[in-house]
Amino acid sequence: MIQLNLKNLSTETGQSLLEPLVMPIPKGEFVLLTGQSGSGKTSLLNCLNGLVHYDDSLIFEGELKINQQVMDETTQDAWVSEVGSVFQNPRTQFFTSVVRDELVFVCENLQLPKEEITASLGEVSQLFGIESLLDKEMATLSSGQQQLVALAAAYMQRPQVLLLDEPTSNLDEKATKRISQVLGELKEQGMTIVVADHRFMYLSELVDRVIVLDDGQVKMDESYQVFSARSLAERRELGMRVLHADELAKEHVQVSGSAEDYLVGKELQVTYPGPVTALSLAEFHLSAGQITCLVGDNGAGKSTLLKTVAGLERGAKGTFYQKDKVASRRQRRGETYLVLQEAHLQLLGETTEKELALSPASKEERVQVAIDFSLDHVLTQHPLTLSGGQQQRLAIASSYLADKELVILDEPTSGLDYRHMMSVVKSLQTLAQQGKTLLVVSHDWEFIQALGAAVVRLENGKIV
């Protein structure tokens, strides 16, 4: 049983992050926490996992009890044993370089007996289907494998509560289904689970209760049965994504671009040590004024192709042409703006306003784009203090202002609710109408369909 009585959560500068709330969560309940990006979902999770007590920039007033025990900064061991967390980007919570070491890390810190750790390692790796990964380097794992390892590591000490922040944001359908299966097994064991997410089709058979946040306040708290009975139009008003696969458009309508090629790659080949052939394409075409979306399983070669097109893959073989003239790596880098999957890695400004000012756009254009991307209220904040969705929107807004001929985006809708997803769709379509060429990687079919992109599927480094 979780009982959160929150009086206030704010920054030391006085900015309110969460309004007062009383939130009981019974043992074994599966809760979906949703709402627009920046509404306070991650802040609420950090109240539940205790991280607010270790951030000197935050002021927490209230009380949290788990199984009648008061949890605060003096009960660190209890936090670790009672609550497991999986962050939005699991790589930020890994401490070791090998999967086996990562799984036993927490148990060793808790000084559990070696026999108990060994037994737990065997049980957990089997439950999560990661026995074959135990001796692999963490850096070699796909996004889906990293998510499974993060989940397994959080489960190693058998917590009573499991908190997950957008656990499938960059995962393919197969990996998402596996995460759903694992969460179902944990629910059957009676674990209390809270998932913060915008895309939740994969949770439709698991959720008991839905809590919707809006600007730090609980806007809605109801059973999943009541929530799912709401019409799609009602849920759209709340900024919700589709709930069931049958709510997606039945047919994909592609928006045509120019018939003229902007860039053509020939005999493209990328091989990694092993050797592993990551990419092998006889030809790859990008049309001016068109949005091309790469789809495929994690590890299919999508990100490798992005880096190759952008001139960032040093080991890539092959030749690119623009109007029958060779386009060098240096030339392609100069004409390209790349939005990374991990947007925070490319945010350099001291404030959101200064980040946008790095572009060649006029002040008037920057002000309008900040409004269009709902960033006008965070212009004075440091980019790294923004929510994951806000950071994503800031990176995309910067790409919109950059005035580059080729814009490449890797999973641009992770962390975005419906309203902000549609603002991204509108901005990318505007760039295409201006004659820019766009290349996007996404597993988000709701986004792909709204975008009207030309879809290219990769499998084992080849177009299928």
C-alpha cells in the first residue's frame, strides 16, 4: 500500500512542480500515469521513489508511506528494497559495463548473501528472457535489450513497488510486446506497478486505474474501465494517444513530394567488428520536399543509415550523389540537421531561449516557434531542467529554425502527448512544403500516419 500526502513540490526558485494531492495506491494495483509532456509525471514518480529527497534544487513538503512505513531521506535502505525504478532513458541508471554485473550490483550493495544473489540472478534472467545476455557488454545491447536489463535489475531485490517512466518510448513492436508480457507476469505476482507513458496500447490488458496530470495537478483519476469507455474524441481533448490498434487509420496515406531526388546513395555498406554487416544497400533515394520514414525492428540498421546519410559514419563505404555530382561527407554534414534520439545530448544553451538563439532565425521567428512548440513558458529555464518531452520539442524546434536542406530525426515523438505530437507533425510538413528533405526513424505508427511519410522498412541492414 502506497499513501502519498503531498503538500508541495517546488524548485528552490519557487516554481511549483506539483500541486497538493492525496494519492493512495493499494497493493497490487497497476496504475497508468499520463498527461501532456511537462505535466509533472516524472516529478510524481520521483516523489514515489525518493529521488526528490536527494535533489538540493527541490523542496518537498509532505509524507509518503509504503506499507505503513514513513519513507524519507533517513530510510535510504528501505527505498532501495521496497521500490524499483526504470528511468525514461535506462542508460542513465546503469553502473557497470557487463549485464551480469549490473543485475547483481544492487544486491551486493545491500550485502545479501552470495547464494541468495546467485539464485536470484538465475530466476530473474529466466523470467525476463535475458540468459543469453548475461556476459554481454552493456554498450552492445539494443534499446529493447537495455530496457529489459533495466527492468530485471530493478526487480533483482524483489521490490514491492515498480515505477517505470516511458519504458517503451523507443522500442519496436516485438520488444514492446515482451515488456508487456513481463509486466503482466509481475502483476500476477501481486506487485504494485506505476507506469508513466503517453503511448499505452501495450498496457490495455494490464491497467486497473488511470491518473491524468495537467500542469502539476490531478485532472482525472478513474478506473481503466471508465477511462476506456470514453470516446476517442474525448480522449483527444485530454491530449491522449490512441488506446487500441483499431483506432489507428485503416490505410496509410502518403503525402507526395518532388519527383526530383535530393540525395542518392549507391553501394552503401557499413560493417562493425565481429564482423557484423549493419548496412548493405545497393541504392537509397531521398526526394526533395518529401518525408521518408524508416521503420523496422531494433537493430535493423535504421540509426546506422541515418548516420551514414548525415556523413557521421566514418566506416561507411559507398558514394552519395546530388544531381549526378558526388556529395562528400563534409558537404552532407554541412547541409544536415540531426535530432538525436537522446535529445538532451545536443542541448547546449544556458536557457531555452539561448538554445533557440543558436539558430540563424530572427528573434520574431524564434518567438513564434517557441509558442508553436509550447516552449514560451520555459524560455528562462536551463534545457536540462526540462521534462523529456520538452527537451524533445526544443531539439525539434531548433531543427525547424536551422534552415538546413536535410533534417534527420531519430525517434522524435518519444515523450510527446497527442497535442505536441501533432505540432511536430505540422512543423515537419511545413518544412517539406518549403522543399526541405526529411528523414525520420520511428516506431510510432500514429505519428507516421499523421505525417503522411513515405515508409521504408529495413531488416538486417537491407530494404525489404
